[in-house]
Amino acid sequence: MSTAAVHSLWTTAADPITKIPAPKIEYGQLSPTLIVLGAALVGVLIEAFLPRKSRYYAQVFVSVVALCAAFAAVVGLASDGYGTTKAHIAAMGAIAVDGPSLFLQGTILLAGLVGLFTFAERRLDPAAHGNRVDSFAAQAASVPGSDSEKAAVKAGFTTTEVFPLLLFAIAGMLVFPSANDLLTLFVALEVFSLPLYLMCALARRKRLMSQEAAVKYFLLGAFASAFTLFGIALLYGYAGSVSYARIAQVVDGTITNIDPALANTMGNDALLLLGSALIVMGLLFKVGAVPFHMWTPDVYQGAPTPVTGFMAAATKVAAFGALLRLLYVVLPGMRWDWRPVMWAVAIITMLGGAIVAITQTDIKRLLAYSSIAHAGFILAGVIATSKDGVSSVLFYLAGYSFVTIGAFAVVTLVRDAGGEATHLSKWAGLGRRSPLVAAVFAVFLLAFAGIPLTSGFAGKFAVFKAAADGGAAPLVVVGVISSAIAAFFYIRVIVLMFFSEPKPEGPTVAVPSPLTMAAIAVGVAVTLVLGVAPQYFLDLASQAGVFVR
Amino acid sequence: MNPVNYLYLAALLFTIGATGVLIRRNAIVVFMCIELMLNACNLAFVTFSRMHGNLDGQIIAFFTMVVAAAEVVVGLAIIVSLFRTRHSASVDDASLMKL
Amino acid sequence: MSFPLLTATAALPAVGAVITAAVPAARRTAAKWLALLVSLATLALAVTVLVRFDPDGARYQLTESHAWIKDFGVRYELGVDGIAVALIALTALLIPFIILAGWNDADPLETGSRRWRPTQGFFALILAVEAMVLISFEATDVFVFYIFFEAMLIPMYFLIGGFGDRAHEHGEAAASTQRSYAAVKFLLYNLVGGLIMLAAVIGLYVVAGNFSLQEIAQARASGSLHMATNTERWLFLGFFFAFAVKAPLWPLHTWLPNAMQEATAPVAVLITAVVDKVGTFAMLRFCLQLFPEASKWATPAILVLSLISIVYGALLAVGQRDIKRLVAYASISHFGFIIMGIFAMTSQGQSGATLYMVNHGISTAALMLVAGFLISRRGSRLIADYGGVQKAAPVLAGTFLIGGLATLSLPGLAPFVSEFLVLVGTFARYPAIGVIATFGIVLAALYTLVLYQRTMTGPVKPEVSAMPDLRARELVVVAPLIVLLIFLGVYPKPVTDIVNPAVKQTMSDVHKTDPKPSVEAAK
Amino acid sequence: MENLIALLIAAPLLGAAVLLTGGRRLDRVGHWIGTLLSAASFVFGLILFVDLLGKNAEHRTLIKHLFSWVPVAGFQADATFRLDQLSMTFVLLITGVGSLIHLYSVGYMEHDERRRRFFGYLNLFLAAMLLLVLADNYLLLYVGWEGVGLASYLLIGFWQHKPSAATAAKKAFLVNRVGDMGLSIAIMLMFTTFGSFAFGPVLSHATQASEGKLTAIGLMLLLAACGKSAQVPLQSWLGDAMEGPTPVSALIHAATMVTAGVYLIVRSGAVFNAAPDAQLAVTVVGAVTLLFGAIVGCAKDDIKKALAGSTMSQIGYMVLAAGLGPIGYVFAIMHLVTHGFFKAGLFLGAGSVMHGMNDEVDMRKYGGLRTYMPVTFITFGLGYLAIIGFPGLSGFFSKDKIIEAAFAKGGTEGWILGGAALLGAAITAFYMTRVMLMTFFGEKRWQPDENGNEPHPHESPRVMRIPMIVLAVGSVFAGGLFSIGDRFLHWLEPVTGHSEGHSPVSAWTVTGATMVCLLVGVGIAWAQYGRKPVPAVAPRGSLLTRAARRDLLQDDFNHVVLVRGGEHLTRSLVYVDHTLVDGVVNGTAAGFGGLSGRLRRLQNGFARSYAVSMFGGAALLVAATLLMRAV
């Protein structure tokens, strides 16, 4: 860099800025996020001002209304054509309002709503001192087993803060897949991650594990976001901007007016490759791809099960949305660089998740590994780099998220004296005791396994088809093989539930309130509808399959 | 001085931070190392901002600080509650869940 | 629009399954009767299909076509040719007998939870399997076929793992372990096969752009759809693998003995007489039509494998100590014949193979169901636990013998005709293979007669001396099957008339003509 | 008239169906139903015979097409019957002897609680046997062929509670199956050669096919014949088949079924005529068997097994004759018919003896029975004279012609075959005399059995005596009736063809030599068993005798090579299936399980090691991306 150039920079920067244009914000198009964020703030206020007794109802009410309203807003935007013809970049280039954003936002909102139902469930545990309790600690700050905890339980404290936390997380997730510059991406990442870290620590039972999960999730998550941030810095260094469109232009080499002062760093491919690899790594951490998956089983096991369900579904949707946008909007110009790498990641993710799951003995860990394997399948669709690839991933995510929440909701029902009985040996003979619950869980497992007539099959078929169309036939073969391996452990659970003799002092199945029932019912309904008559949703996904640049 | 050197410094700090995460046991120290990594990023942003001659990088650095602060709030809360339960802040002690 | 007869045929048992499953726990008997009535009504519909099918008409008849999943290029397309009609009739015919034979198999030992309804489940699952098998036979869209081909594993899996023979030498816990092992093995084998087929199905879509059997076959015939040689071979192998697991062909067979051994006899019949037929049927319909060149390319290898199946299955049947396992290995041997007939690429072979599917269904049903009655009386599957049953229960022994004779393809009984056609058809093109396969008939006699001798003849064992003879319900199950075996042995023309035109079409699909006799003048 | 052909089969078939499904209420009349329907069939046969006699020799073929049986492109098997002189002969033999034996069985099986079923099986046999000889194509013949096998199986194992009977039945069926394999392959060969397997097309075009194919077809037909007719090497089942009730041995394992092989060869004459190598094989098999059976017959103490050896041997004669070509066909059939009479008679006699002796079969425990059962003695004696070829009786005419024809073959072969036939005649005389002497002459040798029941030999009831008498009459006169004026020759000639041979020795020389042989055989037997008392326990005997007692070690060979070898094979295959075929799959599963267990350990619970994995992953990701660009 020449001194003259530097000097000119200094002088430019030293000039007083006379006119800062007011940003133009399309509030209407951002309304889903804004509604949720607003509701979250209202939730905070509720915590501050309402009496303890009425907080629960108020929070649930506000949350449900907000999520419904936000979903309505998404539907309204989509029907106005924002997903297709009127798709554009809003909020001064920070947020993209287009098909994939709207589709994923809708999915996240519905998943959040269903997840909320499981958060609000208060009938599973026996009432403590006459107070109904949910899955969350009475007072998170009290030390487990201490007198203060007992006092908190006795006083009927509940951590109703989870509802605003949930809303904040959802708001972050809504922004994440529609972020159109790297800064927004990073902020959204933190906005949805931080509440999740907290919620992980809030379990009522097994608090040690819960806290451990939170610590692990937090440290590793922060570690990963540091990498992401560094990647963002490098990409910024490469392109001189954090805007997706601008970076894409630089990558493509189509940028018109290059400031000569930037010539030195701009277009430095090392920066591009390093930066994009680190950002992708951060996203792969969130979707739980091997080798960035190791937090998944521990956190899934330790977190309160409703949180696990929500996290497993919604985080994956948001993270895959962001990954898609990054790869399809920012980095299509270098797909010959990232495709082989992603191939490798997809393969080890599919195989690794499936293989390690075989020997799991805890149902929540098992589902965690299963979610890793599924991340691999979805990655296969991501790699397709075609419009079909996008829509197949969207469809897969929609189907998968409801199955996941439903499955974890069922997990909350099977309880013994220590709370949820998550060890697989306790699930023996469940089919005898409560055929209906076992059958429902079997449906979810079959959907995970990708048996025809379930959403799992339709999704897997869509993803593999897109991958094969995109020239990734070997990936399909690996996918098929790992599906076979995965089938083994799903079936093992079914065997256990239906064909093993029930243990005499086995767990009981709690009768849930309509909230959890609704969550499970929605899961089953979506599973079957997307399995038997997926065309409407495939249409939706394929209309939504185009990113705006 | 050539601003590229700041980049090298940033990379160095980032690596030190990452190494600290990998080798230190105390959760607080680990967390501090992560903060170090974030600040390394900030340095890189500011440097690039200087090199590119636009202010985006500097603004981002502010955002990063805010985010880091938020992380501190959440992180310390979690770590402190763990410490109060276990009377230990060692991340290695928190290994109930494995395999 | 005309009445969707094919859909109705498959939908009726499906609906019946749902309703049966919903019958309250206390109304067990009602569930049984309901299932039986539904299966009979399905049979009536199947007979209607049979009557309305015109053997000399278009290739696919009673067709239905509706849009289903546009994005996957999938249409809900049904249609039947002669081969499918024959198998639909077989399936619809056997299910009532299976239900009747399993009448008491699923009565709960103790009343568990209020919601525990094994009996309802058992009959509902059987009807569900029927529905899926029927629609597999009817589908002319590869995807539709695939979906039900795979989905039928699930009810089948529960039938195998959930219901077993009552008494067991090692107690109920051991039995349940073995059962679930068998069920898991069944499911995994077939699932792996199905998943590999899934890869091929996707590959087919990438190449062809849709799943319509007729469209693809026409496009291939007219040359508008070109498949690279290697692509065709890989796709063929993907399809064939799944069907070979299902059929089952050596060395992919080991799930069958376990499954048949552990399942109750009616379920074992359901597996081997009905469900497995989908595999061999699909070879004829999909492998040969979609990939004619690859089929011809693979023929030598497949013939050798089927030959191994024939001899190996029979030899292993000789070595078995468990009645049901023995029948299972015998079935493996018979499936070897069926596959051999299909890939001999002669009209005798393929007509014979189709006829064999029907006949094997009936004959195995007869043998296995009687074996089930026998086992339910003594509470043991071991051959060594029997002896002299003939004295105590002559009718049971007699029907068992006829079932056995059908299994060894005694002339005059139905399987003979088909087995001979397969042998002739194979011999015409591959004399050496035909001759070796003929050894199978000696081995078949060996295992059947050894089984009969050890169980039915000789001094009467004390445990069997008080064994009751066949009851009325059991006779109602067995007698019609035996009548059918004799009828189709003496007069198989009704079946061959339906099958022949379809086989002719298949032969022209693979561009093969029958070898000509060396002395032409004799004709 | 053609419809009668169908009725011919339908009558016994109806009987079988009614008797086997009728249930207990038919127990009292079942046997009469069976006998009646058998007799009805015989009557139909007679009507048809008279009808045929009324026609010209060329028009004595009736064809009845019933329905199209297996119509598959190019493969047309019809249910069509052909009644010509050859099948007519068989029809009369089968239904005639069959009806007599039905009658006999009414008495013989009187005390068996499963008599109804027995008659059902007998009727089933008649139907199958008639189908065999009336079929107009080989596939339909095959149905009858296996049908008689089934009936034979059921009847040999009729006393199922005896393990030996059940085993014998199974063995018979299995050995027959080996033969059936030959028939299957022969039919397949015909189909690929001629495009058909109906008698008409195959036999009329036989000369157009290559000799190699025809030889193959001929050899396969021979294999089939060996199985059914108990010829070496598939003869081992016949001796064991004597486990069945004696009427069964008489009807199936002497008079009718076992001769089906001869029928098959004669029927396929056109094929054999054009395949000299196959013919040679047939004659060799016939010659070997006639000696084999005779030798075995000499050594057996069990009266039925001795007779079974004799049956084998006599069928050997027939096969030998059939192998000689047109010159021998007629005599093969003639011997078959006469043998049907005298061998059935002999067996019924043996049955009558057993009936009177508490089912004792060991001839060493008989002796001097001629006084106790005179009718049996006389009828048995006449049968004996017939079989050894006493001049003027049936066996004399038919056997003599065969020996003549064998010599007429010419060359070394002719001498060897003729010599074998002559030797056979001598041995026949020996073993039959032995049976006669041990049973009816000498001192009584029976003892009370372990329960103290001493047998009280007595004559059989009339219902059993009548068939014996009728058959004895046939044994005496049938040969003469057929031979005088060459009636039988002219009757069969249109079907089988005939050629006169040019024997190197004159007919009278052959007759003379035969007589000498006969006398020698009888003389030796008299010297051994007539002059000296018969020991109650068999002496150890020479090596040959001991071998002959064990059916010339055939069973031992089978046991060691086939049974043991087979057991080892199946056992090792079961092992292979379990460990190897299944093991590969289970091993794969276990492999994944092990891999899983190992990979699982990476998840060690320490957040820092997770961070290492992430860090390493990030490094790999970066390195790989950079590498991709570099490549």
C-alpha cells in the first residue's frame, strides 16, 4: 500500500461527514421477526411486573399469540409474492426477504409453536407442594439439592423466563437464514445461541447434567462463533464488505469499479478460502456435522427435553438455511472448491452419526446421533447446487423438524421416579404397557429411518434425487448405506418397545395435557401427510427454492 | 508501519486464544481465551477497515464487543452456577455425560 | 370415470385393517370375524378383477392414472397384466385361509393393559400386508411399487416379531429373544435390499425423468431413451438385489429360515407364499422390462445362483431338525426354480415361473398350515419330538402328506406342471443347468419323505398318542387348498391362458424368441 | 367307444376318491366298493378288447382327446389317451390281475382296521397304472409313472407303525425318483429335439434326429426304466418293498408296476431302434439284472424277498428282450404278461402261507406245508413250474423265445447275452425249487414264538383261494394260448414291429439247452434242500452267499457313499450356512457394532477434547479447501 493512498484515506476519513442518510427499513417485510422480538420484550416486562402466579399464563398467552401472529405475517408476505416475484433485499441490505427465508421462517415459527407447547407442559411431573411444575428448575440460581432450592420449590417458583428466552431464540433463528450480510449473520447467531445456552441449564431434574450440558454447549458454541467471526473478518478483508451481494461479485470477479487502494487485499484468494472455510465451520457446528458434532449428544442428553426437541429441530432449520444462503448466494463462484470438501463432510457425517448411534443406550443420545446422521443426509442435498437441491433441503427440514419435536415430546412422557426414563433398557415392553405411545414413537422412528409413506422417506428421496441429479451419485450410495445402518438402531428401539418383556418396575407413561398431545399429534400428522401426499409441500418448497441476490 | 503486520498479530492472538481453550482447564480461563479470540477478530476487522478505507470493519468491531459482553453475561452465569454446584470450575470435572 | 376396481381391491383390506385395529379389546372375536369378512370381500373384488380381465386384450388393463407427486415424476398408476392378475388372485385367495388358520394364534395369554389388543393387531397387520402386496402387484409406476414394496416390511416385521408359537422349549423369554432376532433380521435384510433399490430408483429417475413403467419401456423400445450400458447394468443390479433378497436367492436367503421358524405358521405362509412373491414378480415386471439388455447380460450369473439355491436349499432342508425351518429351506429351493424360470428367457420358463408362484403359494400354504396345526398340538417344532402321528390323527397326517407331495412336485398336483415347465424352459436354452436342476426333484423327495416318515410314521410317541385330529375350522382351511392343488394340477389351463399373453409380451420386451426344436418336421 | 377309455381310468379313480375321503362310515363296505370298481374297469377293458378285435389290425388304435392340459407357447401337453394293442394288453393285465388281487385282499386284509384305506390305495394304483399305459404323450405318462410310484409308496408303507415299512416306502420312492429324473430329462430332450413329446410326432420322426440325441434320450429312458423296474443299478428298493402287504407285492411289485419300465422301452421302440448304443445299454442292464436278481433270490430265506429277487431277474429278461429291438419287443411283452400271471400267483401263494403262519416269512421256519394247505400248494406249484419254464406252461414259451432272440443278436454280444439268459434259467430253476422245497416239503420246522403262540397252518378262505386258482390257470395256459399260431405276435406286431432274427443256433438247440439248465438247477436244489433237512438257522455260507443275502452289497454301497456322504454333506452345509453365509452378514453387523463401540470412546465427555476435534476439523476444512484450489 502506497503512502499516497494511505494519506488520501486519512484525509477522506478526516473530512466531516455532513449527511448521514436515514436508513430505509421495510417494517412490513420484517414484521415476523419484529413481532417475535416485541413479544419477547413484553415477556421480559411480564417477568418484571406481573405477580408470580399469573406469569405462566401471561407468558404462554403472549408467546402463542406472538408466534401465531408472526406465522400469519409470514403467510401474508408469502401470499403477497415476497417469496417469488417480489423477493428482494430489505433493511439496507441486511435481510433478504425471499422464498427460502419465508419458508424457513414459517417452519421455524411452527416448530417454535409446537416446541412452546412442550415447554408449557405442566402435568407430567407430580405437583410439588400443590404447585404444578414444568420441566424447568424452580430457581435456576439455587444450588441443586440445597435448602434454597427446596424453598424455591416449596414456594412454587417457576422459571417462566424460558418463554421470553424461547422467543428471543426464535427471533434470532428467524433472522439467521435470511441474513444478507455477515454481520447480521453473526449477530443472529449469537441472538439465538445465547438463550439456548441458558435454557440448557434449566432442567428441573438431573440438574448437574443440565448445567454440564450448558457449560459444554456454551464454551464450544462460543469457541465456534469465534472461528466464525474470524472467518467473517477474513472475508471482509477479502471483499472489503460484509454484504453477501458484494462478496459474491468479488468472488465472481464481476465487480465493476475497484478502488485501486483495495487492489492489494481484494481478491486475495487465500483470504477468501480461509474465511469461507471458517464461516462454514461455524455453521457446520450448529447443524452438528462431523467433526464438529461432539457437543450434540452431551447437550441433547443434558438439556431439558423440551429444549432439546426445540433445539434439535429449529437450530437445524435455521443453520441449514444460513448455510444454504452462504453457499448459494455468496460462494457459488467457488463451488468447485467447497463441493469436494462438503462431500467429505457429508460422507463422514452420515456414516459417523449412523455408526456411533448403534451402540447408544440412552434414548436422547440416540436421537442426538440420529440427528447427526440426518445432518449428513441434508448436506447431500445442499451439495446438489441446484434449485432442486434447495427445495429438497427445505422440504426435508420441514418434515424433519416436526418428527424431532414429536419424538422428544414422547420422550418426556416416559417417566420413572427420577424423572424421564431415558435409558433404553427402561423402554423395554413399552408397547405392552401403552401401545398408543409406543406406536406413535414407532411412527417417528420409522420416519427417521426413511420408511415409505412417512415424511422421512419423501424428504430423503427428494434430497437424494437432487444429489443424484447434481452428479453426486456416490454420495447417494453412501447415504443409502448409512440409512441401512441407521435403520438398525431405530429398529432396535422398536424391538425393545414391542418385543421385549416389560420390566416389573418399569417406567410409567404420564398422561400429558392437551399441549404435549397437540405437539405429538402435529408431529404424527405432518409425518403422515408429508409422507403420503407431499405434493403441495413440495410445490411450496420448490416455489421457495430461489434465493434473491 | 504496514497494516498487514496487525493482521499477523491478530492471527497470533487468535491462535493463542484457541490454544488456551484447548489446554486450560478452568472454565473462566477458557472463557477468557475465547474472549481473546474475539478480540483478535476485532483487531483484524479494524485492520481491514483501515486497509480498505471504509468504516464497516470498525463498526463491526463495536458489534463484536457488544456480543462479547452479552456472552460474558450468559457465560458467567452458567459457569458460576456450575461452580456453586460442584465447587470447581474445571471443565474436565464436568464429564458426567460421555460415550 | 369408471369404477377404480384395482384401487378398491387394495383399499378394502387397508380400510379393514384400520377398522379391525380399532375394535375394542374385549371384542376379540368380532375383530376376527371382521377381518375374515374383509378378506373374503377382497377375494370377491379380486375375482371381479379376474373376470373383467381379458387375456387377449391390451397389455395393461383396468388401468388407473392420477397425478400424485409431480415433483418426483410420480403418478399413481395402476394396471394389471396376466401375471399380476394371477398373483392378485393368489393373494386374495390365501389371506382368508391365513386368517382362519391363525384364528387363535393371537389370543392374549393374560389380559395386560386395557389398551393391549394383540388379537386386533394381528389381524389388522395381516390385512395391511394384504393391501400393500396387492397394490405392489397392481402398480405400474416404479415409485408407487417401491413405496409399498418397502412399506409392507413394517407390518410384516411386527407380525414376525410380535407373534410366535405358544410353547417353546426354552421358555417364553428365550422365544421372544429369538423372535425379535428373526424379525430384525428380516427387516434389516429387506431394508438393505430396499435401500439399495432406492439408489437405483433415484438413478432411474435421473436417467428417465419419470417412473412410469410403460413410458420408460416404450421410450427404451423406441430408442428415444438411451441408457449407457454400464448405467443400465448398475440400475439393474440395484433393482435385482432388492428382489433377490425378497425372493430370496442364495446367498441372500438366511433371513427366511429364521423368520419362518419363529413366526406362527399362518404368518410364515404369509411371508413365503404371498410377500416373497412380490420379489419374483418384480423381477419379471421391472427387471426384464426396464433393463432388458442388462437382464440378458446378468442371466448366466443369475442362473448359476438360482441353481445353487435349488440344490443348496434342498440339501439344507434335508439337514434341518425343525419342521418350519425345513419348509423354509424347501421354499428357498423352490424360489430358485422360479428365478431360474424367469431368467431362462423362454416362454415355457416364464409361464412356468408365473405358474410356479401361484402353485408354490398354494402348496406351501397347505404344508405349512398343517405343520402349524401339528405344532400347535404338541408345542414343539422339532421333528424328533414327533412320531406315529398318523395313528393318532390320520386326517392331519393325510393332509400333511398331500402338502408334502405337492412340495416335491408330484405329477397330478399343481406344482408339477410349473416345475416341469421351468425345467423344460431352462433346458431348452441351457441344457446343463436344466439337467443339474433336475437333481432338485430327487432332493425334494428326500426332505419331504424324511419329514413325513419321522413325524407321521413309526411307533406312536406317548406325547402324540392323544393328539386330536383336525378340527372343523382346520379342515375348512386345508381342504380347499388341497382341492385347488389337485385341480390346478389336472387343469392348469385357466391360469396359463391368463399368463401366456403377458409372458409373450415380456419375451418380446427382452427381444428373445424360444429356441427352435432341431427336428422341425415333427411340429 | 373312445369314451370308455376315460371311464376305464375314472372307475378306480372314483373308488380312490370315495374311499380315501369317505371316512369311517364306509369301513364296512369300502373293500367291496373298491373291488367292484376295479372289476368294472376290467369289464370296460374287455368291451374295448372285443371292439378292437372286431377291427382291422391297422385300425386298432383309439385316440381320446379329453382336454388341453398344459398349453404354453410351443409346449402343448394334452390329456389325450391312446388305446392300441400294446396298451390294451396292459389294460387287461392290470385290471384283470388287479381285480383278482382286490378280491384276494378282501380276505387277506380282513382284520386290518384300515382296510378301507388299503382299497383306496389299490384303486389309486389301478388308476395311475392305467393312466401310465393309456397316455398318448410322455408327460401324461409321467403323471401315471409317478402316480404308481406314489401308490407304491403308500402301500409299501401301509403298516406305517413299523419303522422298517416306513423306511422301505421312502427308499422305494427315492430310488424311483432318481429314475424319474431320467424320464424328465428324456422328455426335455424330446421337446428340444422334436418340439413335442407326444408319441405320434416323436416316434414317427425319430429317424430324423441325430443319433447322439436319440442315444441320450434312450439312455435317459433306460434310467427311468431302471428305477421303476428295479434294474441294476436302481434295483435296491424292490427287496425292501416286500415290507408292504403281500397282495401289494403281488400286484405292484410283481405283476404290473415294476414292468412299466419294459412298457416304456417297448413303447419308445422307434427311438431305441435308431440308437444302437442305447439298445446295447438296455441289453446289458437286462442281462446283469437277470443274473443279479437270480443270485440274490438264491440266498434269501425270506420267502417274499426270494420272490422279489426272482421278479427282478424275470424283469431282467424282459428288459434284455426289449433291448434286442423289434426282434424282442413282442416277447418282452409276452413274458411280461405270463410273468404277471405266475408271479402274482406265487406271491398270493406266499401270502396265503404267511396268512396261515402268523405272518412268518422265514422259509426256514416253514416246511411240509403241502398237507396243511393243499390249494395253496397246488396253485403255487403250478406257478413254480411256469416260472422255471416247464415245457408247456406259460414261462416256457415266453422265456424260451427271449433266449432265442438273445442268441439271434449275433456275434460275441449274442453269445454273451444268450449265455447269460441260459445261466439265468438254471439259477431260476435252482432258487424256485429251493423255495418250493423249503416251504412245502420236508419236516415242519416252526416253533412257538416268544409269546408261546404256535402257528396253526391252515388253508386260506375262499375269497383268497379263488384268485389263486384263476391265476394258476393263467400260468398254465396263457403261454400256450399266446404262442400257438403266434397269436400274440400278430396282435402286437402293428405297434411294435417285428423282425425275424437269424440265430446262430437253431431253435431246438436253444430249447434243449434250456431244458438241460433247468434240470441242472432243479437237481442242485434237490440235492441241497430236498435230500437233507433244512437247518433252522442259516449256515454262514460262502462269500457269494453272504453277499447275496445282503443284496450283493448294493445297500452297503449306497449307505456308505450316498447316505453317509449325504449326511456329511448336509451337515457341513448346515454349518456353512450358519457360519459362513449367515456369518458374513452377522460379522458385518458385529463389525459395525465394534466400530461403533470404538468410535464412541472418542466421545469422552471432556469439553476440551471436543474443542480439539473442532479445532482439528477446522484445520482440516481450511487445509482441504486450500488444497482443492491448489490442485
